[in-house]
Amino acid sequence: MIKAHYTDRVDEIITGRLAELVTEVTESRTLKEEEDLEHAKMGQAAKHKSMVLQKQEDALKNRVLKLARRNYQSLGTFIRLVDYMVVETQVIINQESADLILAEMAKEQKKYGIQTAVSYAAEGMSFEPAKSEFITQFEKILADMQSVTEEVNRVISHQDFHHYIHGLISDSGPRFRTIVEQSEQYQDSKAAISKRINDDFEEL
Amino acid sequence: MDEMDEGQMDPDVYQQMEAMEEEGAEGDGGYGYDYDALKAIIEKNEDEGADHVEKARGANYISKGTYIWQLLAQIETGEQAISFFAKHGHNTPIKFVNCKRKPVPGDQFRPYDLVITGDDEKALEGEYFTISAQGVVHVSRAEGRAGSSKADAPAPTEFLSLSEWMQQSTLFNVLTSMNFFKHYIIGKVFKLWKGNVRFKTYNRTRQSLSRNLIQTRPAFLPNFLEINRILFEMQTRKTFAVPSNSRTMDLTDFVNDQK
């Protein structure tokens, strides 16, 4: 469900925004010549413009075409920029989700809890599920959260954009998992969650 | 002696002593100073000095060529004027002199350096100083600082006694000889220049960015804003779902809920 939410948003960006933009910018490179239209007016007298007006129009057309060509050349860079923004959003979502777990753990008055059975023996207490099981499961939850975020489509992977970004990047661009694993903030949050579980068991 | 600083001897006395020395050297080969002759010279000189002071103090008006006129002509700076009044007080026909600030290069600030205006009446139209035996009067008809709330109000006239003026002048000279104050104006101007250069560079960079940034171009801007909105919406849902029911659950149930 949550994965669908992310996928829909990225698809909206790709198909709804970028694809439209690519079409608009590509079409803006060609201006319909008024003269061609005038030739199409069969049987009507063609209106001749003054040379000054013609020159001004030509200069304006050249300027517009130059801008359009510049925009077209920048399409690849813009697509890459959007790809970076999407990856950044994925990283933020992952970080904020980890922080949310930590915040829920730190709450004094919780409405819910996760239970464990305590057994008393001569050697001491034992828990079922054990502390290590809790830690493993929470690590698994964190890994699943990463996977959900990571599985969202990449903007630069879309086949329609290959033509524009070809030659601009040597590899696949920013990698979500690498960024997350190298993030000190995320590693701290992850360690804090394990420590919190450990402390809770120690208190018992 | 009147026109000389203290500790200096009248040139006439020197000439007389030199003449005596030459005579003595030609004669007996000694120094040639005769006690009586020296005493006579000194007494004569003292008498002449006393006469000059008497003349100066006794004069009723300043006429050209008189001793008092010469004294007045010798006063060129504010400091000389102050020393004149400190010496003679108000006993001479010279009751006051008008001064203006000494022109200095733009990188210097010398508010206590004055020069007399003489007969130049135009110099009295703006800011000027009147030095008398009582003290220094600072008259400023110039308008206040531009931009201040009192832009149209002239600065008030200020009076300082001669001793106060000299004390402040000396303090100012001592302070401005310290490195901090000595180079203050240069440092201030340099800082201003540096700030202006930095601001100019910043403006150039800002213009360059606004011209070349893709997302600010009219063709891209609406889509860029829309994409930002979609990404913000995407962030509103987290990958961790906080359990809504207030209950205690198994670890397995908790993990399954998150899937």
C-alpha cells in the first residue's frame, strides 16, 4: 500500500510532468513559418511586410529558437536534477521513518506494546522471544523499510529519457542504499533503536 | 627675540659674537670673548627684547611696518596664534585671529591643525575658528550631516579655553600616533572597499545563477514547482506505521503489521 503511494507519486512526476515537459520543449524548437501559412491561403492576396518589420521578426524568431535549443539541451540535466530530488526524498523518508520508530520507543505513555514471556529458572530469567530476536526483527523491519523505498522507479531508468541523459552520467547516478548506509545519522538512529531494546531488557 | 622660540638667540647677537671671535682669533689666538663685552651684548639684547614687548603692548593700533604688524604677519598657524596669546594675553592691539582648518590630503584627519585666514573673508562663510586670549571659538555654519534627522540645523558654536584646546590637541596627537588610530581611516576605507567588492561579486554570481539555473527558466519553472509539491506529498507518508489500536501484541504480529 505504501509502496503504491510512492510509485504513484514518482509515476506522476515521470509521465505527468517530465514527459509533458520533454514534448513541449522539443516542439518549441520548431516555429511554424507564417509564410508557409500564407502560401496555403490559396487565391488570397499575400500581404507584404516592410523590411524593418521583417528584420525585427527574424531577430525575435532567432532569439526564441536559440532559447528553445538551449532548453532542449538542458533537458537531460533537468531530468537528472529531478532524479536527484526523488532519491533525496527517498532518503528523507527512510530517515524520518527510523526516527519515528525511535520516537515511539521513547514515549512515556504508550497505547500499545510488544509482549514477551518471562521464565524464571535457577540460572536466572529467560525471555521468549529473546532480546536478540527483538533486535533481529527490528533490523529486519528497517531493512524492509529501505527495500520499500528503494523499489520505487528511478526517473533516469525510464526509457523515454535515455536519449536525453545519454552521455551525461557514467553510472546509474545516486544510489539510495549507498547513501543510506553511509549516512551517519541513519546509522546512529539504527544503533539507538538496538540500544533502546537492549536497555529495556536490562531494566527487567 | 620675540619672533624666536624660547632657547634661540637673536641673530644679531650671534653676529656680534662671531665678530668678536674673529677679532680675538686674529689678535691673541684665544677665544676672543671678553666678559664685559658679552655682558653688554646680552644686556643690550635683553633691553631690546623688553623694548619690543613694551612696544607691542603699548601700541594702540596695528599700522603697517610697525613691530606689532610684523608679529601679526609672522602668525601663520593656529598653534602660533595660541602661543602668541599665551605670551601676550590681551595686552596687545591684536585681540583675535580667525583661522580655518588646514587643508590636508583626504586620507588624513587633522581637526586641530589650523591656518589663519588673514584678510580672506570668504573663508569665514563656512566653518572657522576665532582664537583670542580667552580661548578658541569654533563657528560652524555648515549644515549638519546629510541623512541625519537634523540635516538642516547648523552645528552649535563651541568655545574652548586655550589650555583645553592645547590639552585636546596634544591628546589627539598622542592618540593618532598609535597604530590603531593611525591606520584607522585606511583600514575603514579598505573594509568598505572590500565589502563593496564582495557585494559586487555576490551580485554577479546571483545574476549568473538566475540566468543559468535550469529550474528558474520559464519553460521549466512551473514543472519544477509541481514536482516539488508531489515530492512533498510523497514524504507525508512514512514507511513505519504506528499501530493505531491500543493493545499489546506479539512480536510476530507487530512485524506482520508493518508489512
